[in-house]
Amino acid sequence: MFDKILIANRGEIAMRVLRACKELGIRTVAVHSTADAEAMHVRFADESVCIGPPAAKDSYLNIPSILAACEITGADAVHPGYGFLSENARFAEILAEHNVAFIGPKAEHIRIMGDKIEAKRTAKRLGIPIVPGSDGGVTSDTEAMKIATAIGFPVLVKAAAGGGGRGMKVAHTAGELSAALSTARAEAKAAFGDDAVYLEKYLEKPRHIEIQVLGDGKGNAIHLGERDCSLQRRHQKVWEESPSPALNTSARDEIGDVVAKAMREIKYLGVGTVEFLYEDGQFYFIEMNTRIQVEHPVTEAITDIDLIFEQIRVAAGAELTLRQSDVSFRGHAIECRINAENPVSFRPSPGKILHYHASGGLGIRIDSAVYQGYSIPPYYDSLVGKLIVHGKTRQECLMRLKRAIDEMVVDGIDTTLPLFRALLAEADIIDGNYHIHWLEQFLARGGMEA
């Protein structure tokens, strides 16, 4: 096992990793920008190192500074959390060159899955069902039109690199394709430095279903069920739950077994998530995230498996002790992402938290790094915290979530708590009858202003 882990992240995920390390008896190092000098993860870690000014490129993305922090503190491993350097294959390689372990997948798998075109090819080779579309990048409008005509409109133009909704445009008709291609290429070039794009069939009302996997890099791998992440705004997840209201046990087992088999074949190391669109009983691969996910507590709640603990164990060279037969699913869990944003305009709302009270009681978990008097800086993601509720049934979970939201207090800034109050009054949400476009349609018709 590792002696000292440097946590190359901030906010709630840094606290989540820190807590797991403490339970394992592993010493921790927090790195931080000057803007995060008073952050909770800095206060709770055994050691801390300032790695640069507020801008992420000068601090949390500054590889030389993080390496220097490892050398100064004697850290023998780095946990990247999610975002920042968590899916940077070169970072993993550089750490290895300096005899520091990267708590994550092998660099080759990060690189393959980070390229959406190569990831799609790999998924197809491994027997994972994919969305109909181009076999690789499209280089001309003529080629794109030929492919789009073959698979049928509407089509989705997607950036080969990156994610988060950038470089994604829908062409509903042939007349819209050229503009969608040029806009997607421009966005991809600006965001990722790579203007390569590819085409996929655009599904009208799919669910976003992701399968959580865990492997030890030695050929052992299991799945831990699915999460339904269909409630999204601008391709950003807002609400996640498990099990999905759209799946039955047979569908869950079938796609889970396909994914776990694929992970065994490539000898995947660590945690990861294979993401699908699901429509009319069919799964279509869209991407794989080679890191811990924001929404991992949902899986932890229904399986009682600590994913960070397992992630650290296998990164240290331990074999997977869990077998698929050891995994059972208990009850229902929902996570709401509480952001420092105006709940109507979604404009960021950084600032000082004047009053803070976390919800409590049976089945309630809050993953957060804020406290009363803490000032949320304007430089990073607006996530204040995650409210996770667990119940014996989905109905119990919804009632518990409503109570927890009413109990939670975050004053001094705007948050998205009112959005979740509004969602819990909607029949479609109560019935679990929603898809990836539902939330944007709800907002477009003034759902938050009613």
C-alpha cells in the first residue's frame, strides 16, 4: 500500500479522496492555488503545498509544480480525482518516469478512450454496441453528407477530442449539415486544439445510461450496475440515479456483462465508466470516462462498495478481491449536483457563504468542501456539493430527497437548490419518465419561472 498520496485536485473530490486515505491510514498531501489557501482540503490534509496562482493552467494543471510537490513531500502516489489531469495520459507517464504511482488507468487506455473516434473503434472491436455513424473523422462536407444520408437525419456532429458538450452540433436536415460541421470544428479547435469531428446518428429521446466498472489490470474486472444521468443541461449532468427507472434486471445484467468482459479483455486498471445512449431497448456506446465520476456516490450507496478505496488498492498492485457474484444492489439512490449558479439563468454565483446547514438523517449523504464563511472563488467549477439520498424504494428516495432539500441552507450565494424543488413537483420526474432532452425542454417552457 502507498505511504503518502498527493491529491492533485480541489473541492469535494479532494475531500472525498482525503477521507478514504485517512481510513486506510495513508498520509495525505493537499496541493492548492493561492485562491484555495483556506480551502477545506488544505486544512484537513497532513501536508499542503501551494502550486501556483488562481488560474488552473498555472496551478492544478501545472505538471512541473505537482511533480515538485511530490518530491518535496515524498509522496509516492498521486490521486487526480476527476477533471484537471485525471484523463491526461502524458501526466500518468511522467509520474511513472519519476517513480510516482498514478491512481488511475494505464496511460494507453486513457489515450485510447480520450480520443472519441478511437474509443468507438475499440468499443466495436470489444463487442460493445455503438451508435451508427462514421468509422472515423470526416474531412469534407461531401463525405459527411454521404454518411449522414446513409444513417439518416438527424445526425450529431461531435468533436473527436474533449467533451462537456463543446464541439457538438445537431443537423436535423441536409441543409443544416454544412453549418453544423463548420461550427463544431471551430468550437473543437478553440476548446481542444483539434478540429477533428465525426458523425453519429442523433437519437430523439434516449436515456443516458452509464455502467460503472472496476478492474485490477491483471484481467479481473466487474461491473457495479448502472447510473441514469439523463437529466442534463447543455450536456452537463444535473441529477443521477441508480438503478435506472428505464431498465429491468435482464437489461442491466446483459449490458453489464458485455462491458465487464470488455474490461477483462483489455486488462483495464482502476475505476471507469462506460457511457451509453439507450432508446427502444437498445444500448449505443458514446464514450468511456477513465476516472472516478462525480456521481460515484450513487453506486456506493446501492452496492456498499467504497470505489475510492478499491481504486487505491488496485493502483497499489493488489488483485481485485470482489467477484461479480459479490455485487448486489440494495434500494435506490439519487444524487443532485448543487451548483453556485442562479437557478433560472444558470449564471455563476461565486461569493461568500453567510449561512450553511447540511441536511442530515437516515439515508442522507453530503459530499462538499464548503463551510459557513467560505468564499467560493470564481476560477473553477461551480459545484458547491452533492446531495445523495438512499432509500429502500425510489418512492422513499424521492420523499427523502424532498425533505433533505427543504432542510439544506446555503445563504449568501445563488444555488440550484430551487431547481430540484421544482423537478420534484413534476409528474415525469416522479414517474421516472424523462430523457436527455427533458430538462432543457422543461427550462425552455419556463419551468423555473412558473
